[in-house]
Amino acid sequence: MKLALPGGPQAFLSEYWQKKPCLIKGGIMQFKDPLDANDLAGLAMEAEVESRLVVRMGENWDVQHGPFESFPSSDKDWTLLVQAVDHWFEQSNELMQLFDFMPGWRVDDLMVSFSVPGGGVGPHLDQYDVFIIQGEGKRRWRVGDKQPLKTLTPHPSLLQVEPFKEALIDVEMEPGDILYIPPGFPHEGYAVTAALNYSVGFRAPSGRDLLTHFADLAIDEERYNHRYGDPDLRVRDKRGEVSLPELNRLKRCLTEIFDDEATLYRFFGLYLSEAKHELDLAPCEPEYHEEEVAQLLEAGTVLHRLAGTRALYLAGVADCLFVDGEAHALPQAVAEELANQGCPDTGLLAAHPAALRPLTRLINRGYWFFEE
Ligand code: SIN
Ligand code: CO
């Protein structure tokens, strides 16, 4: 499979990314479904995997959450959606790798849906960018321009918007076609024939997300206990007023927190590397000893990163790799290799003895594994 964006990835980013929706006919050359409807149904039967079944009954909608034991026998108007399929179904990673031109931390997960004719989730908006790839079958997609639309909840766990009339894109998608939709553009898709759709979703934290999660870290680490102080206080007759210098001093209590870049950036690394959905982690049993890991690295045994594992390093912060919400001290060259390459160069890892202990820990936890 090969991605064929109009004018190449940079031209696509400059013209469309976060600006306007775009249909890329035949956007994936030699497209092949990495899974089929049975594989998806199998995943939706697993307790660890997040799945939903959305059924349309005329004006009414029903939503059920997995794990499922069975699926509707009707051949119309339902769709099964499974989150983070890339964490559980190794073969789907070829599809994710097509988007390797994007910063890894911005990519979230692969949601896969199977819909029978008429199946869909109704008109809605997403807060995140998404590439919807058409797999097997045909589905009609409509995308409208950004516009004020009333929110509807035809079911407590289904957020829709009122129908939108004009469509910027109205297309019957075929296997290998890609629809890019930036945040906030209303869209709806209904299967024409039984259809698989792959949604590569992105993450973009809101200010509120960052603030609340940073506050959690400050509480956990008992940071920022400094208090407002006013040793220069002078007698004043307007007792009810909080003066401007006082307001500024209060504001400084907060800005000083954000000026603590060492903590703030560490927080970004921890937060952005956390997986939103469960990973298929299988800790090693028995655990590897460091010497065994050293031998395997020297022998050039292939090391893989567990699918869905987020591994990041920060520009300007040396010798630190963030993996799934934890920080690990590692030589910079090793941190970069582990974060940038799915299969790191084992020779390079072997050449850094200081990496052995943290790397052994990561392997024993299941984040990287040696090819059998
Ligand atoms: C779907 O595949 O049904 C949902 C994709 C989306 O609209 O985000
Ligand atoms: Co959507």
C-alpha cells in the first residue's frame, strides 16, 4: 500500500490540513483491507477492546457498548465501531504507517467501523482531524461547511447535529479512497453496500485538558506550595478593593508555575505519551536479565515496538524518553532511535551500555519485544 496525496504530503498539509476537507480518490494505491468484518466482530467480543454498536430505527437510534456476544441479524441500518484497532490487530499497522509523515504525538489511534447498508452514526462533528479510509464496500459520505448547527442527542451516548443541507463533498467512496475532515466540519456517512471504514484519528489537547492534567501532576508531586506574600503592604482606605498591583501579584503566582519549564515540559512528555486506550501489554515472564538483552542486541535480533506504544523525546531535553506516561533516563541517541524507529537499530542500542538497564525494564514491561 502506498499513500498518494495530491502534490505529496507537504502540499496536502499546506493546502488542506486543519483548513478544509478534501476527498482523495484512490488515495491509497494497491489498497488491501488489513482485516475483515469477522476480525472486527472478534475484537468487539473482547472485554479489553472498546466497541459500540449503533442501530438506526427510523427517527430513533440505539447505542450499545461492547463486549458483544452476538450482532444484529438485520442486514440494514447498523454499524459496529471499534476503537484503537491498531493496538490489537498487528496487521492494521501498515495502514497507520502510511501517516508516518505526521508527528507521532499528533496521531491518536485507528478506529474501524463495519456498516451494513444504511448503517452510520448520523450527522456529527468531531473535535479532531480525521482521515477516513474506505475499505471493502461502498459508503456515501457528505461533508458540510463549518456552520452553526443545533446539537441533538437521539440517544444519551450519541452526539449528533441537526441535518445540514449543503455539502462541500458528497461522494460514494470506494476502496482506497480517503476523506480528510478537519475538526468542526459536519459529516455523515451511510453504507451503500456492507462497508469497512478506517478512521485515523489525531489528538490535540485543549487548554482545559492541559490545565487539569498539569494540576493533577502538581497535586501528586506536591508542587507549587508558594503563597501570596505582601511584605510591602501599606495602609489603605478602600478595604473592599483588590488593587491592580495585588491582582498582578496573584497572576504572578500562576505565571511562575508555567515558567517552571523543567516541570512543564516533563509534564508534556508524560501526558502526550500516555495511550488513551488500553495497550495489548504482555509483561515478560520470566523477565530478561540485562546480560541476555545485551547478547540479543549484539546478535542483531530484531526488536519491535508494541503497536500503539507512544514513545517521545522532547527537543531541548536530553537523555529522556517518555513512554506511555512515564519518563526513562536513556542516552539521547538511544532515546531518539527508540522513538523514531518502529524497529530500532540493535547495533546502535548495543553500543550504549548505559541504555541496557532502562531498555531491559521497557522490554520486560512489554513495550518492546524481540522477534521470536
Ligand atoms: C464511522 O466510520 O462510521 C465514523 C467515522 C467518523 O465519522 O468519524
Ligand atoms: Co466523525
